[in-house]
Amino acid sequence: MSSPRPTPSAALRGVRLSAVAAATVLALSAAALPAQAASPGTASPAAPTASVLTGRPLDRAALRASLDAFHEAGMYGAWSAVRDGSAQWRGATGVADVDTGRPARTDFEHRIGSITKTFTAVGVLQQVGAGRIDLDAPIGRYLPDLVPGERGRQITVRMLLNHTSGIADYVLPAFPGVLENPGKVLDEHRSRHIAPEELVRLGLAAPPVAERGKHSYSNTNYILAGLLLKRVTGQEPEAYLTRNVIHKAGLRHTYFPRSPYIRGPHAGMYESMFGLIDPPRDYSVYDMSWAGTAGALVSTTRDLNDFYRTLLSGRLLGPAELRAMKTTVPAYETPPGEEPLMRYGLGIYTLRMPSGGWYWGHDGAVFGAGTWALSTEDGSRQVAVGYNLMKYQRFDDQGNPLPDPITDALYAHVDGALAGPAASARRAGPQSPQSMRSTRTVPDRLLGPEALFHDRSAR
């Protein structure tokens, strides 16, 4: 492996990271904003579902054009699967390998990051339905050795699943020095295996970024959820989820990797870290024990559509458990009288796309790999897209986001796939760049810039 390129001085890097992080916090909408809002006790059902072009033929030419536009905007490679009822379209664009020019393919296996959380939540809710877990019981009842004392008594299982526990994220502590030299640190940890109990310890030791009862996205919550499954089932959580969620949904290319390698055809996965890793580096070979039941799954876009349709149609959970999953809290704080554009349930969220439609699903991000899967509430209209360049956004010296054609193109493809290109264009209407940024979420949170911002501001 070649040595890392020279990087800016530590002082300059600190300025750049802080500026990038702060600006991105302002630019992103609900998914990545530092969550502050809603008590779990005031949770409400899902937001309304917008009408879509269900039952009409898919506009394959428009889907092809919008996916190609995503690559032309600067994304290395992307692959997408769209469904409306029984009609399906799959496409790929760009390159899987920037050195050889190997093209992207529609059947790629891909690290899906935090979409893993939906699978983990399903497993926990299955145990709720079986009477082995009480959503409103304190986590200390089940894991007193891991979450002792007041936190063990005050934090409920539900708070873990909707990210209102107040427990901090473990990702930055698990990669010490990543703020100073991200390329070097990520390279050094490629083959490291880390136990989930250690990840929990790191998360519990880190300063919280929000008080208990306010939504604050934290991967530690879902490592704890996996350990909860282990405690009540007597099985490794990955084995339980494979048998009772993945196999039950009929998924053929979805699995927890047992080595740093992806088994099937896949792309290189290029991490830029907002320009601090230059050129972006391939992290497709990586020990994913650091993500575990919060983000380690591998899947395909076709499997993801199958999974969300099976889940939303009630074939993985009982009616009461599915209702609990879709009971949401605001994912970010809004001014008085303004409704949030995203609400988070138990391992799944609902959000309004720029065209006005509300959809259910999740996004995922690990180093170099991004995935986004959204469906209508009944699972009839769906899109899942994978892509292989992460943290590509750029900022000026004051931390203001620079024009971002890549994310604009991602949203155009996903929104058009769900609402149809004509409806998307008609509903969106003329919008300023600022208003467009305020109504969209950039799916990249497993190590998002807001985490960098909180870490540095706490020092």
C-alpha cells in the first residue's frame, strides 16, 4: 500500500474539520442534524403518505437518465433498483474501480451500513411479540452488567431503538486519531477485531451530545440492541437475525460478513473524508466488527426492496409490533409551528422528499459505501440505491457548503424513482439552493460530520 499523501498541519486540519462539520450540520436536514426534540412519551404515528404513481409503468428512460446524471455529477459508481408493484427496473452507472475502469453492475453486494438497524429492530420487536422483551422496561433489567446504575434504570429498550437514550456514539473513540489523520487511522484498523461490549463501553464513556428523551442518533444504541437479543435468545445476534429476519424475508444476498471480505461481486468503496483523504481510498476490505448490529450487513439493492416490502406488508412482525416500529419522534428540533420533515421510529424513519411525498426506510454509510432505501408505506413503490464514494462534500474556508451537484443528483434520482419524474418536477417547483438543502438529508451518518463537530466542541 502506498504511503498517505501529505496532509495539512494539525492546526489547519482542526480548522477545516470544525468548519466542515459545523457547516454540514447547518446544511443537512433531519437525518444528520444534531437531534434535539421529542420526548418518547409524546411519540406520534407516522407522517402522512403522499400519493405516488403506483400501478403506472416505470419510466425506464427517465430512471436511466437520472442515474447517469448521478455519475456525471461526480459519483464514481452507483446501482439502483426501482419497483412499482410487480414492475421492476435495475440500472448501474459509472465505475466500480477507479484504477481499472471496471464498470458498476446491478447485482453488486454492498455494505449497507445503518440500514442494518432496521433488521436489528425487527429482531428485537419479534422478541417483544414473544413476550421476552418489554419495550418500556429499563435496559438495566436485561443488561445490568453493561448499563448499570441510573442509566440502566432510566433508559428503556424503546429509547435505544428510537435514539432517545442520550447515550453517545462510540465511533470516534473507536478510531482514536481519526480527526488528525483519517487515512492513516482507517488503514491501521482494517484488520482489527473489536468486541461489541468494548464498543458499548466507549459509547457510555463518551460525553452525551443530547439529554435523555431527545432524539440523538447513536450507533451505541444498536450495539446494545444486539447484545439484548443475545441475552434473551441465547444466540449470537447475527445468527438470530440471519435465521429469523434475513431468511424469513427470503433474502439470498444479505449477510453479516465473517471476514473483512465481501463474498460476491462488489465495487471498490472510496472514502474522501471531506477531502482529507486525497485521493479517496478504497476500504472495501475491512473488518466490520466495529459496526456490528448497528451497521455491518452486506446486501443488494434487490434484497433491500424485498426486505422493506416484506416488513411493511406485515410479514415479519405482528400488527402491534409493526405499529410500535412506525410510532415516531421528530428527528430534529423545529421552530414553533413548523413540522419536521423527518420522524424516526424504531429502526426506521419516515421523511418527506423534495417533491412532497412521504416515504419509509433508512440510509446507511460506512467508510466508502453509501446506501439508501425508501418505500411507500404499503411497500408498493420502492427504490434502493448503492454508491461508492463517501464524504465527497466540500466547504469553503468559513465552513460554508460549496455547491453539491452529487447530492442534488442523488435526490433527483431517488425522488423521481418514487414519485415519477413528472410528479417530482411538478411538486418541487422553483426552489432556491438554500431551501433545497433545508429539505433533504444526506445519507452519511455512521461517521457523520456532526459527530466531528460535537467531538471538537467538547474538547
